[in-house]
Amino acid sequence: MGVPGYTASFTFLNKKKHPAVGCPSIGAFFSGNIGVLHGESGHGTVTPASYHELKTGAIPSIASWHNLYWYCMSSGFCMQWCASVISMSAIDPGPSCSMNKSILECVTLTSMLGSWGLHRRRMDVNPVTNWNAPLVWEGTFDPVVIDSIYKRMDPRIAVIVFAVGKYTRFLKGFLESGEKHFMVDFKLTYYIFTDHVDEVPKIDQAMGRKITILPVPSATRWQDVVLGRMKYATIAIDQQIRNQSDYIFMMDIDSLFHGRVGAESLSRMSAVLHRGYYKDETRKKFPYERRPQSQAYIPMDEGDYYYSAAVWGGYLEDMYKLVRYCYEQSEIDSKNNIEAVWQEESHLNKYLLHNKPTKVLSPEYLWSDYDRKPEDIKVVRISQLVKNYAEVRPNGGH
Ligand SMILES: CC(=O)N[C@H]1[C@@H](OP(=O)(O)OP(=O)(O)OC[C@H]2O[C@@H](n3ccc(=O)[nH]c3=O)[C@H](O)[C@@H]2O)O[C@H](CO)[C@H](O)[C@@H]1O
Ligand SMILES: [Mn+2]
């Protein structure tokens, strides 16, 4: 019989060589309990010190991981050699092994290690909001670890996009780049709302990913399309999407994916900082609706951030509540002969002022081809395309 233990898949957070071993390595600190992982990434064997320990359930005890954690915390330099263990599986776990628990704790712990090391590398941005929600920037999460955590839940993700009138021209680029970068390896359905069903392109998709087309009427005003999104999405969630999804993203179609957008963007309610206002130190410049007659009104002395309506996502029921809120509030406005300055974006900002997002995504999650990339944007994940507004919109202009 082979030696009982575990195999672990791992990647090193950085590639620094351990001076004694000559390659990235971890394990010396707890060699009594666990084997050494070395190389840049791959598989290693983790062997508990005693078979007896294993049989009694004291599997390569979490205590040793904690010791490692505290050791690293107290002696900073060791972080350079820390591995991110992305999966562990038993070779021969013995009868009383509670593998799931130890996997989860390992992953959680290593992701703590990961973020601790990585946070130190982003001193230029704030990785947390004033209400203690994560503010996601490149370098504040470990993509491999966070995907593996969410993958265990295997969520079904719905993406709601509208392509009405001439906006069908954006579908191909959006979908093809989405297949390369957006929630890769997750179950995902694009719900495409369009008045030109025959203009939806056929694209190659991996298993578990598909397109569902939902017909909507054409419009003569672009404002009716952007606001109509709230109405038709509310109806479709009620009739169909609710039974098919766990998360929903609402997105503009006139954009391309250029970089990874993965599980780090998932939460109960995630909103993106609008690229135009994220550096503003005063809220006075935020283009909130300032007319008290509108339901979207926000007074000058209130507000946390200005969020973009071109990318937002969250749990199905939380998103449903917000989409429906935007629809209902805009209906009230319309009865009062007023339309909020930035349509549903204004209502979205009003809602999120009183119902704080549980995750805020940096403008990496919606940049724009109109603007140059400043120093703090290390990765552009999604970018809005340059378009001729007058030509593409049914009633022209801004
Ligand atoms: C980057 C950003 O902040 N985007 C927001 C901004 O305008 P944008 O200038 O980005 O608006 P836009 O012209 O892209 O319209 C928003 C979306 O509505 C759909 N569409 C629009 C018109 C049309 O004729 N056919 C059609 O399908 C399409 O999915 C499009 O992407 O303001 C809008 C409201 O004013 C929305 O809040 C957008 O989310
Ligand atoms: Mn847009």
C-alpha cells in the first residue's frame, strides 16, 4: 500500500527561487506534517507525518497551515515562496477524513496568503470601500484561487444584452471576445434582446455556454431602448431567466473584452466605478440626477461613487429587485413628464446609494477606447468602443 497523503495542484505567486532549493518551493516550515511542493507550478505530494494522525482525522492538520500563516505574517520575507494551492485530493485519506472541509480551509487560507502578498503590491489604489466591501483591482486577488472557489458552486451565469436597430453590428465582437475572456469555464448564457433576430451571429462556444434570443420591438428614440432594457429584462427574468440562472450581468453591447473577467467580479451586488469620475475627491462633479422632481434625485451632499450602468451584476434575486426598481422609478418619472439625466444609470446610482454594493469593481471592468489608460489601470478588461452616435442611434446624437 502506498503512503497515505494528498496530491496538491499549486502555482507559485511569484517565481523567486528559494536559495536552498534552487526553485520556488514551500514546505520547509512544516516538514513534520506535510511534504515539499517545488517547481513553478504543477502537482506535488503532501504527506502527513503519521498514518495514525490521518486515521484519527487529524489530517495534515489545518493547525500546520495556520502556523505557516502566522510564521509568514511575522517574518514577511517568506511570502516570496508561498504557493497557492488550488486543489487537493486524497490518495488514501483513511476512514475518518473530512476532505471537503480541509480543501476549503486550505483554499481559503492560501487565498488569504495570496491577497496579503498581493495587496502589498497595490499601494496606489484603495482595495476596500468605506463600508468594507472589496474594491477589485488587478493585483488584489488571485485569479486561479478565486475561480476555483466559485467553480465548486458551479453557478449558472446569465448575461443580458440588448442589440436593437443598428446595434446588432456590435454582437459579433462582444460575443467572440466574451468567449475568450468572460467567465471562462463557467456555465453562461447570453440573453440577446433584439428586433433583428436574423442578425445574431453564430459563434463557437464551449460546453455549457449558449445564446438565447428574445425578440423586442424596435424603437424610434435611443432613450426608449436604454430604459426599455429595464422593462423587458424584468419581464424575461420573471418568465424565464429566474429558472435558468444564479447570477445575472446587465451589460452594454458596444464593448469588447480585452482581458480576464472571472469569479472575482461575482457577489450579491457588484457595480463598476465609472471611469470618468473614479478619481474625483468630491462628489459634487458626479452626474447624478439633481432635479428633485425625478425619482433618481440625489442631493449635492450625498453619494459614495458614480457607477456605470454599462456593466453590473449580482445574485439573480438582488438583480431582479434592482432592474425592476429602475423600471418602476422610470415609469413614475414618465408619468411626471421627466426623464432622469442618464436614464437607468441615474436610477441605478440612486438605488446603490441606499443599498450599498457588496463588491465594487474598478474601471478596469469598463474602460473606454475614447480615453488613454492612466497609470493605475494595469489591465483593461472590458472597453467601450468608439462609435458614431449620430449614425448608430435612431434619433441621433447624445
Ligand atoms: C458606458 C456607459 O456609461 N454607458 C451608459 C451610457 O451610454 P452609452 O453612450 O454607452 O449608451 P449606448 O448608446 O451604448 O446605449 C446603451 C445600450 O443600449 C442598447 N441600445 C441603445 C440604443 C439603440 O438604438 N440600440 C441599442 O441596442 C445597447 O445595448 C447599448 O450598448 O448611458 C446610457 C444611458 O444614457 C446607459 O446608462 C449606458 O449603460
Ligand atoms: Mn454603451
